[in-house]
Amino acid sequence: MLLKEYRICMPLTVEEYRIGQLYTISKHSHEESDKGEGVEVVRNEPHIDPVHGEGQFTEKRVHLSSKLPSWARAVVPRIFYITEKAWNYYPYTITGMECSFLPKFSIHIETKYEDNCGDNENIFNTDKNNSEREVCFLDIAYDDIPDRHYKSSEDLRCFASIKTGRGPLKEGWREKDKPVMCSYKLVSVKFEVWGLQTRVEQFVHKVIRDILLIGHRQAFAWVDEWYNMTMDEVRKYERDTQEATNEKIGPVAPTICVSEVSKPSTSRSAPSSAPSTPVNGDPPDFLNVPKDRQRKKSAPEMLTLPELRERSHPK
């Protein structure tokens, strides 16, 4: 398992971002979705937790076959998606992601929002001597993002908000500008397959880092679009956008049912770890290590599947 804590500051307050978070997630998912690819919303409904109180539960399917690297596409089905389940008790959220095809793969994210510049050193009450946890500060204005995601309108070194009067963001803005809030995200990635674990976990964290950076950049770059919205207005925008996104993806998306009024009759607790996705059948043979194989001290740099070796060296 590879564990990292990401800290992403924004020139907003936690209360302001309550609206901005919902707007940004919906709009970003719609923009990133296309026919057969993207974020399909399966469930979006109120949820009550005995500890955290009222919140919102969402279940999504992230279809991303074409977005995988070539080495990953070689070992996954052509129709591939990750199941995401999230419990939003703002300003605290829990998100879990799993894939039934890869039962040894999971992502677990805990998020807390605070009005500070990212200086809370133990917001998750983790062991201060835990050497496994790496803290990564992400600067939404000055950290690099992939070229394909760059838009001049979202360059926060140049962007200035008309409605809030905030921006452009100059060097050192986190310590100088007010207001400022921080999104703390404790992210664990697990892929317990010998020979592939390190490579997969590092790759997934790189993808998560880019997604977090782009998403939080957009939250501020789009601030003039959502700043005066009420909670009822942003919830309506969320429902309308999710339905449009499901239609945009195509026939893989079922009709979405979003409930806002009715409340569940019983209380259920959100999991403290990533939720479990039902698994049908055993994983493919090439993802399992034979019990009688002696493990090496380090993984080989290149793996060749047995089936491919047989094809390249016919008898």
C-alpha cells in the first residue's frame, strides 16, 4: 500500500467551497465524459450517519479504458470501469474506489476541509512517527499540469474573479492572501500483486495528483459561475448535469434516480475504510503468483506474460 497526504489550498472559505465543490465535480465530470467514456452516476441520495449526521451518498462508475497506459490495457478488459462510492458529510468526506476485475486493487480517500493554509500537521490523527505517510503540497497556481489539460482561462497566475475580487495568484499567495482554505486528502492506493504493485500504485498516485490539482484549479477558475448559487440551486444543477452526462456517455448509463426530499428510515454508518465491491469469479491466472514460486527481493523491470512468450517462441 502506498499512502500519501495531499494538501491543496484555495483562496476560498470552507463555507464558500461547499457550493463550489458540488458545482465543480458535476461540471468537470460532464466535460471529461464522452461516448462510452466518463463518469456515470448510478446513485445519488441522502444518507444519515449516527456520527457524522446528514450527508449525501453517491455511487459512480468511472469508464476509462482508453485512458489507461498501454501496459495496463494489455491486462484489463476492453470494457473497464471503476466503482466509486462516496459519503459526503461536508466538511468531511469518505471515498472508496474498487474494480471487480482487479479484486486486489483499491483506493481509499479521506478528506477534511479547514480554513487555514495547510499547516495542520495531524488533521487525521495519524501516528506522527508514521514514516509511510508522505505529505504533498499542491499549488493550484504554480504546479505543472499535463499540457493537454492546460487552458489559459484556468491559469490562476492570470485569472481574476469579478465577483470576489480575488486573484491573480502571485508567488507565496497561500501565506499572504485572505481568505484561504485547505483541502486535506489522505489517499491510500493498494494493489497487492507481486511484480506489479509498486508500478501500479505509483502510477495511480500520479493520476490522482493530476486530478486533484486540475479539479481544485477549476474550482477557483469557475468561481464566478457558482459564487452566488444557493444550495438548492447547485443541487438542481448537479441533478441536471448528471443526467446530461449519463446521456452523453451512451447506452452504458442507466436512468439515474436522484432523491433530495425523502430521508432513509434507518441510520447507517459509513465505512472507515474503502467499501467492498462484489467480485464475480477469481482473478486471471497471470495476476496471481504461484504458491511454489520463490519470491525475489526486488521486482523485475519488465514482465512478460506466459501467453506472449509462447507466441513469440513457437515450438
